[in-house]
Amino acid sequence: MRYPFIAIALLLVVVFDGAFTIGQEAKDDKSHAVNDHASITNNRSYSIEIIEFEIGDSDGADLSEDQLVKSFAQMKGDGMLRRADTIRFSAVQEKPSLINFGKLVSLTTGSIPAGQGRPAVRQMKDVEIGITAEAMLASSGKGRVSMSLLYRSSRLEGEGADDSPSDIVSIRIETALELELDKPKLLGGVSADPNVYVLVKVTE
């Protein structure tokens, strides 16, 4: 008479073991789904556009940040920009991104007399000019991102002379800010000579 009870006990063990297995599989599936979602979020890719532009000496002095950003396209279309340099690069969320465009130029820094009847010897110096940008992005939710950014640019200004180099104009901006996706924002600028401003825009 003890065998039926043994069979029932074995059946209960099998049932409970099956329920535990199903529960564990459901838990594993949920864990994989969470991990997959986290992986997709962490691999989110963005495009960064930085525009450095120069306008007339007094064209931007009286404009607010919003007015300057909104009027940029109009000024570009009307030919009011002296120049506009644009760089674009991609960045993955929470991963550092670096881009550099540059060239090495030789500048005349002076001359040394070479003796009677002989031409002076020019003194030269190699200088690297160009644009460098380093950025890291993270989603802030609701179509916004937070970004840390280092932007540097340098270029030659003027023709220079045989015994003196051209001026080197440089910009350095290091900042942390929050941006709305697809909306340009003013990084910085100066209403002097040159009258230069820098915009940034991030898209997904």
C-alpha cells in the first residue's frame, strides 16, 4: 500500500522541478531582453556637425544667441559670411570620439644676412594648423543629449611678408552642455576682428 504514495511523491517532484525550470527560463529570457535593450541603447550612434564661421565686423554684435543661430542660414544665403568651415563626424553613446584635420606649413620667421653680395638666408618654422574635435555623448531622454566637447582650430590670417610670418588665429572651446537633437546651438563667439562664431548640432 506504500507504492501509490511513492508514485505521487515522485510526480510532485517532477511537477515542481518542471515549474522551476519554466520559471528559470522565463527569468533568463527577461534578463537577455534587458541586456539586449541595454546593448542597443549603449550602441546608439549620433552625428555631430560643427560650423565655424566669420561675418562682418558689426553683423552679429547686437544679435542674441537665438537670433544669431536662426539667422545663420539667411546670412549664408545672402553671402554675408566671410567664410564657413564645417566638420562632421560620428560618435557612439558614452564612447570618446576624436577627429583631426590638419596640415604642416612652413612659415618665414626672419632672415639672416649671408654676406656682401649674397642674398639673405630665410629662417623657417614648421607650424601645424587645422581643426581638432573631441566629444562624448549620452542620451538625456526626450530627444536631448548631454555632451562634453573640446574644439580647437587654427588658421593663417593675412599674407605675411618675406621676413615675417602670417598671423595665426586660433580658437579653443572646452565645454559640457545639453543639446536638443537636430537643433543648432551656439558654442561661443567673439564680436571683434575677426568676428567669429562656432555652432554645433547633433542628430541621431
